[in-house]
Amino acid sequence: QVQLVESGGGLVQPGGSLRLSCVASGSFFSIGGTAWYRQGAGKEREVVAGLTSGGNTNYANFVKGRFTISRDNAKNTVYLQMNNLNVNDTAIYYCNAVIRVGVGWYPYWGQGAQVTVSS
């Protein structure tokens, strides 16, 4: 059973920083592409940042220059460093990864981490 477990969410003031972590556990061969999504109250889920297994990154325009996605393959962990947060960044953040289990590749989601930006 493969699981993605997120941590690092919380309450932060505007202009502050948080780092989200997402650890993959269970029995699997390798992790392919990874990404972070978010969903604000009453809004649809949207992609925030993506990171391919080859190391290429892409970011939504609204986080460019503020957020950084990275991963530690030895720890099966993907990170989202969030700087200069503003109230519009308030949302539940979800990690997503495509993971090889057996002979197939499958998408997995974390349970979500609440990020609240407020003064």
C-alpha cells in the first residue's frame, strides 16, 4: 500500500514562509513526476508546481519567484518551499506523484495540508 503523507502546513502571517513536505511510503519501485496542487475554499483544485523525474520544474504564474519545488530521492520526499506568502495562498495543499508499483505507473495523492495566511 503506497501512501503520500504531507506535513508542514499551518498558520503564517503575510510575507512569511512555510515548507511543505510529502513523504512516499510503502512498497514501490520508483517515483516519477511529482507536483503540488492547492484548493481554496469554494474553488477548484489548481496546479501550483511540478517536477519531473528528470529535474525539470514548472510553476503556476501566481507562485513564480516565490515557491520552489524540490525532491530528495533518497528520502522519497518532495518539498514545496513557499516564501512571501499572501492571503490568496490560503488553501489546502496536496502533493501528487506518479509511482511505479509492479509493472505499472499510478497516480497517488496526499491527504492535504492546510495553509492559512492571515494577520
